Amino acid sequence: MKKMKLQAILLAICLVLTSFVVLQAEEATEQDNSTTGQTQSDSGLLPFPTSVGIGAVTIGDEMYTRIRLLPEFKFWKFRLGLDFDILLGSDGKVREKDWDDFDDYLNKILYLQFAQRKDPFYFRLGGFSNLKFGNGLIMNNYTNMLDYPDVKQLGAEVAFNTNFYGLGLDLFSSNLDRNDLLAGHITALPFTPTKIPLIENLAVGATVVTDRDQYSGIRARKNEYFPDKSEGMDENDWLHVWELINGDSTGFNNWYEEHEDSLHFHDYPSSLDDKKEITEVGLDYTLPLVNTKAFDLYNYGEFAKILEHGHGFVFPGFGARFLVFNVQLDYRLFGEEFEANYFNRLYDAERARIVNDTVLIAKATTLDSLSKSQGWRGLISADILDFLTLSVEYEDISGDNYPVGKSILAEVSLNQSIIPQISHAYAKYSQTNVEEIQEWKSPNASIDTQVGYNLSANSLLIWEYREHYVDKNNDGKIKGSDETISTYSLGVQLRF
């Protein structure tokens, strides 16, 4: 801990010095420009926008010096962002796990995007921070960047939107390497030709989401979850073991040369190679009732079925947009073995858990004990003068044996329109599918915060903190630092 504090102090000093150098350099540039009558072009010092980040990040219990290069390229409707994230440990060495596999180089693609999601054709490769399908009963607020930058996933989304009965198709994969979590949504306006008031604008849709292998995330990082039992043993240690077993060193050299790469032992659970699949399908609709500049009112509903488990309804649901507010309220009715928003923001952490370092539990197994339930969900958000955005979503579902009925998602974000030096700031908190919302920390909670401070025209100080939790001993409580998964970073971002 003292070592981490010392690193943090040294990095803070480096950041201050870096900021001072940047400010002085920009002042000198401004003086030179005013003297010569020249001005710097909008394109900057390089032919493409580039950000350079210098700072610190903590991943688990480890602190790293972070050097981050983020070039961006734009051509027509194409946008490409790369992320060369170099993490230096306390020994001054680059963290090897970020560069030792072909997939690591693919994951340097922060995003590759063509057009926008509502355009006739759209695609995006990279990270996804907030994904929703249908009206959110199946998948809402999903992210494949939960453990970023420790875990980077190259996801993909492709969308088609046509004028033929409003037909649209949206396909998603959270990880192109494994293609384990897949989702699709199709939508249409089937009654448009009828010209019947209200009915002609009825949008209907269908959703399919499947996790082909709930253990794949753990299997991909199995050596991290299950440490090497003989990691500290060198050749002399193995020689000692050989002599204890065989009496002398005869034959040891040949044996060690043959087996050197396989001597390390990991105690993997026997179920790790199993594939636990879970699939959910659904139908949804949205019906505009009033659509004016001053006021929008619409009705919506959704049905979902978790295959081999239960089903649930959202009906009726009503939403409205007026002044600075967006409001939704709906009633929910669930059968046995059903959970709303099964594929949520924390799904990558929840899909499979390790209990007491040995037992694997898939999220799907928790559905078996859920009883019938019913309740409501409400959302209110406000965009105040393009300065402050507030949003709170709350769900309250109850049943005889339904310990996952309450959820809350809250977000506040600030832009720079009133506070000059603040480029942006936001804080998000979510706690989903719990029996009671009492503890700030729970196995189903997460925190995500970021603040950007303008040091100068081309430099930005960014502070970021993310946290979620893992109930390793399955006692329903979050205790100790080993059950808190946190990422903290502070750095200066330079734009050229």
C-alpha cells in the first residue's frame, strides 16, 4: 500500500509538470502566431486528430503508469478510433498480457464505425457502453466494457433500416473472437399502408438474445481466476522434488527439458469445460398516441420468454415527452423462473460466478427458484438548459419468493456551458435485481464516474473511477477489498 501511495504521489507530480509544460508550450505558440500573423489550422499539428494520455491507472491491487495514444481517422461516413494503451508496472516493464496474443492487437481498435444507428446501413466494431433492444425487458443498458481497460472486447453491431414497411434489422455480438453473446432485433411498421389514424404508426418488433457459453468469460481468463499453484518454483525446486521421488538427479535434465512448459499446475473446476447456454426471445410494440412539438405521448408493451424457464409481460406502458422531461411508467407481470432485464449492465460479471475459488455457478441456475411476481417500473429524466441531465429509473417487483425484484439506475451529467473549465462530468450508479436496496455496495451494483477539466485549448485533465462487486464467498454481502473490483485513473490528455 505504501508503494502504491508513493507511485501515486510521483505520478501526480509528473502530471503537474506535464500540464505546466503544455501550458507554456501553448502560450509560446500563441505568442509566435501573434508575432508572425499566422494561425494554427483546425486540423492541429498532425493530419488527423490524436490524443495522447499520460497518467496512472489502478487495476485491482496493481497501479500502472499509463501512456495512451488515441488517433482518430474520418473519411466520408467512416470513423476509426485506435487505442494504444501501454501500461507500465512498478518494475518499469510493459504489461505483457496486453500484447502477447493476436486478439490483443485486434482489441487496439477502439471503434470502427460507419454512419449512425438509424441510417439505412450502419455498423460499428469495438466497445459498447450502453445497448438496448426492444423496450428493454430482455436487454437494457448492456456493456461489453465492464472491466475496461483490464479486459477489452472487440464487439460488433450491424443495422439495416428501410422504407419498406419501416423494416429494420439490428444484429450484435459482444466479442467477435468468441461470438458467445449474440443479439438481434427486427422491427416493422406493418399497418402503414392502411392510413388508419394511430394504427398506421404502430411499430412492432421481435428480439432474440443468446449466451452460447456462460462460462466462456471465465475460461478465457482462467489462469487469472485460478492462480498457478507452482508459480514460484524454479529449476532447482523441481530438482529437489525429483530427488525426493527418485533418490538422485539421474534423468532429471532430460525430463525437465521435455516438461518445462507444462510443469505449472492450475486447479480448474471440473465444470469449467461445460457449455451452459441461455436464450431469451421476445415481442414488443410502441404506439404513438400524440405527437406534437410541445408534447409526445405513446403506449408500449413487451413479452419475453427465457427458453426452458419462465416468461414475463410489460403491459400497459405509457411514456411522455414534454418541456425538459421524459417520463415512463409501466406495469409488469412475471411467471415463474423469470427475471427482467436478464442481460443487463453487469451481465458480463453475473453470467458465471466463482464461489470459494472452486465452484462455478451460472446465472441461469438462479432462475429455478423464482416465483410468480408483479409490480411496476418508472423512469424520469430531465435535460435542464443543455447544462445538467438527470435520470432515475426504478423497478419494484414483488412475489412470494422473488428476491430479485428491485432495481435502481441513476445518472447525472454536466456539460461545460456554465462552468468554463469543466469539459464534461458524469456519475452513474446502478443496482439491479436485488431483494431490497439497502446497502450501497451489493453483488449487483456498479459505479461509473468521470470528470474532464480543461487545462488549455489542447490539453485535458481526466479523472475516472469505476467500481463493481463480486460476492466470492456467496454470503450475499460485499466485504473486504478482494470483493470490490475497481479501476481508477488520472491523466493528462493532449490533442494534436
